[in-house]
Amino acid sequence: MSAFPAHPAWDFVTRLYRAPGVGPACLDLQERHGVDVTAMLFCLWRGAVDARPIGPHMAPLMQAAGEWHQAAVLPVRAARRWLKEEGKRLGETAGVSLYKTVLAAEIDCEHGELLMLAQLAESLCGLPPAPGTPAAIADNFSAFLLASGVEFDAQDRGSVTAILMEAGAAGEASRVLPPA
């Protein structure tokens, strides 16, 4: 793994992702809807640390995230997925080692995307942040979904609820999900 500077966004995202049910929920949304999980979790972090919605700045943030994701994350992810099976042709030890190396590179690419978004948001939003709120978390999540063109359905209710609950916005799921 690369030596990145410490950053509260990464601390928040890794804590959130490791919380019970969140990792699988994120992967479910990624697989079902093509969600850029790093950008999604970044939006939750911004709401947790700044009550001002990032909606007015969402377009440049999502453009930058999309470029990074397409150029760095997705190609490495495709290689990692391919190696999961094809790497076995190298033998168990070498194949697993190569797979783990590429997995670490994928995580580094996601880490880089997150840090880039945090720096860009800081330059776009200016001003010291106002303390975050559950409503800001939900507002940023909704703005992310709108900018990403993602429409969740009833099948996503459990995933979204698990993510928002662990992010500190348990009571805000109804603002993000369509009515049941």
C-alpha cells in the first residue's frame, strides 16, 4: 500500500466500510447500480463534518471522481477480478500473491480518489466547515444519487439503511429512498 498522508476522510470511510453490514451493502450497490462507492462514501463524510450541503459543488466533484474512477480504479479492479481465477494458472502461491498485490493497488487507487475529492471539496467549498448533521449526510447522499443518475428501489432499502445508520444518519433513510 502507498504511503498516503493521514486524513479524516479516509479514517471515516474505512471505519464506515468495516462496520457490520456496510461493506456488503456498498458492494451490492456497486454491483447492482454501478455506484462509485468511494465517491458515495466521500459524500457521507462531507455531511458528517460539514452541515453545508455539497450539492452546489456536486458537478465538478463528480466529474473529477468519474475521471479518476474510470482511469485508475476500474482498470485495476478489472485486473484484480480477472486474476482471481486466472492468477491460479501461476500456481497457488504466486497467483494469490499477485491477486493480493493488485487488490492493494485497487484500494490505493480508491484512497487516492478519496483524497483528491477531499482536497477539491476544500477548495470549492471554502470557509471552515460547520459541524456536520444527519440531515447534511442525507442531503449529500441524495445529491450524489441525483448526480450519478442512480435510482434506488425497494431491493436497496436494507443496504441504504445500513449505510446511513452507520454513517450517523439512521433516521434519514426516508429522505433518500422512495416510499415503501
